[in-house]
Amino acid sequence: MVNKATFQLAFLTPKYWPSWLSIFLLYTLSWLPQSWQLALGRALGRLVHRFVKKRRKIAEVNIALCYPELTEAERAELVLNNMENTGMAIFESAMAWWWPAWRVKRVMGSITGLEHVDQANKDGKGVLLLVPHILHLEMASRVMGLERQGVAFYRPHNNALMDYFTAKGRLRSNEYLVGKRDVKSLLKALKDKKFCYYLPDQDYGRNRSVFAPFFAVKEAATTTGTLLFANSRHCRTLSIMTHRDAQGKYHLAVQPPLENFPSGDDVHDVTQVNQRMEQAINNAPEQYMWLHRRFKTRPDEHAPSYYR
């Protein structure tokens, strides 16, 4: 469990000077008007689209698999918009980590559905909030933190200095963080009626996964980790939809609890989870992290990769 980011004297050694330069630049830019930062992010995303062909290819494959009904031109436009939002996400992370509360409030749009959280607490339960990997996740969490402090899974950064700033930034909107393998701590948080984030939409491999429909892909590897927590008698499972509008305001909508969940049928249950993720992604598909190889694990392990 992480409830405090600890500065180390080792961060001042030459090893970390390049990281300090990047952090200083990002921190400085974070004080520009939001519209300027999003414009810079959009331009950066266009560079990623043009020059980082491997990542662009992953997004193209994912979008083609999920939205086969789109024309080639429509898919190309969505991929470009997604790359622009990927660039914006870098600046949105800086806003989330360093902006004071008064500035965050200026870009807070609407937050609805908190009555579902309150009802769960009244019923003596914690909340497992299912969240897709939206590109503006850091900023959405910061906005939510003004209303409800959360508990989030956390994967340490390979760079210790970046890990320090990431943890420090995320603790501005969360009570504490738990390691991605720290199941006991998250179960305890649910028992303590905490508001816990959980991201179940990526491909984590065959271990503790089943194959279930996700968009137009009939058999997508989907984690059953969600069910491990949802099976706790202290848990109520909700989901959330978020988007950034054209004016740069963030809108969050907590959805009602999943019905008859979990039912004991793993495929049926994770299909419900996937449907909630689809609903949230379709709310703003250009703002979803399509750069992850969502369909890397196939039912037939000898089948060729979609991403070759």
C-alpha cells in the first residue's frame, strides 16, 4: 500500500538529470492555458500518427476488429483522432498531477450517479468501480477526487523518479494506492467501504482469463480478476462513463450496479463487464487507449497474431 511518495537523495544524481529535464519541461507547460496544452498534445499526436507506425498499426487493427461496420475512411479518421488524444493525454497527466484544486474545478463538467456509491456505502459495502483505459484517466480521476477520494491499483514505474512523481500526483485524488498484485489490500479496502478503481478491459494473457465477446470480436481474452473482488460480500460493482467535451470539460457518469453479478457463470459475468466497457468506450471512442494489443491472446494459441 502506498499512501505517501518519498523523495530520495539519489534522485539528485546524474542518472536522473535527463528525467528531471523532462519533468521540468512538462511541469512548466502545465501552467499554460488548457486550450494551449490540448493543442500542443494534438500536434504531438499527429507526429505519433505519422512517425510511430508500430503504435498506429495496433490502433488500426483494434479499431478495424471492433468496428467492422465503419468505412475505411471513417476508421482512418478515428485512428487519427485517437492519436491526437494520445498526445493530449500526456498534458492531461501533467494537469492532474500539478494543478491546484481551483484550476481542476474550472474544467469539471458534470458528475452524475454518485447516489449509487452512497447507496452501496449505506448498505455496508465498498464499491468496485469498473473503468476503461480512457486516455484522460489521470484527469478524470483528479476530477472525481474532488467529490470522492478513491483507492487505485498501481504499477510502479521502472524509473524511480518518475514513479515518485506518478505516485505523488495520483495521491492528490486517491486515499492510497495498492500494488497491482496486492489482492488482500484491495479486498480490505472494499471491506472498509472504500471507493476502488478497477480496469478490466485489457488483455492480461491466458492466466485467470476466459474468452468472451468484446465488440465484434466473439472471443476476446478477458480477465476474471474482476470476479475475485466482486464475489466479496463487501463489494458492489459499478461502472463509469467519462468524456472530455469540445470545451475541454470532463464529464463523469457512474452507472447503476451490474445486475445479478456475479452469477457464478464466468463467461456470462465477464461478458457483462465487457458490455459495460463497450458502452463507456462508445461514449467517446477517440478518447480510448486503442494502442494496447487488446486481442494478442487468441483462443487458438497457434493462430497468427492480428498485429503482425
